[in-house]
Amino acid sequence: MAEDIEDLDGWTLHRLRHSALTHDAEGGTSTPMLPTRSRHASVRSLERYARPGVDAVARHVADRDPTVRHRR
């Protein structure tokens, strides 16, 4: 187990945890579920860590745009 933690290629457990939260947010995990899963006290404290990327935001917008959905 200790060997696994030492071989993180510069990633800390904290960074891995918040990377997982970002992937969850990008994947559509609901707002109430994110702080529950991460054990953050509020959504506001979670905002510092779950930062969806440009591609995820564009996908989100396109999925909710009625003109784009109509063309698919």
C-alpha cells in the first residue's frame, strides 16, 4: 500500500481527490451529490476544486441547446 502512495508521479492524494471531483462534475454528477461525496461542508467550498474544463462546458451547453439537439 505504501508503495502505491509513493508512486503517484507528482500527484498528491489531495490533487487526486479533487481531480476525481472535477471528472464527476464533468460527467454530470448532480450538484447536491458533489459535496456529499467529497465531504465538503457546502457547494461554495467545493467550487475551488471542481472545475470542469472547456470541452466539458461546451458539451454541457450543446446538450441543452434545443437547436443542436434538433439537428442530431
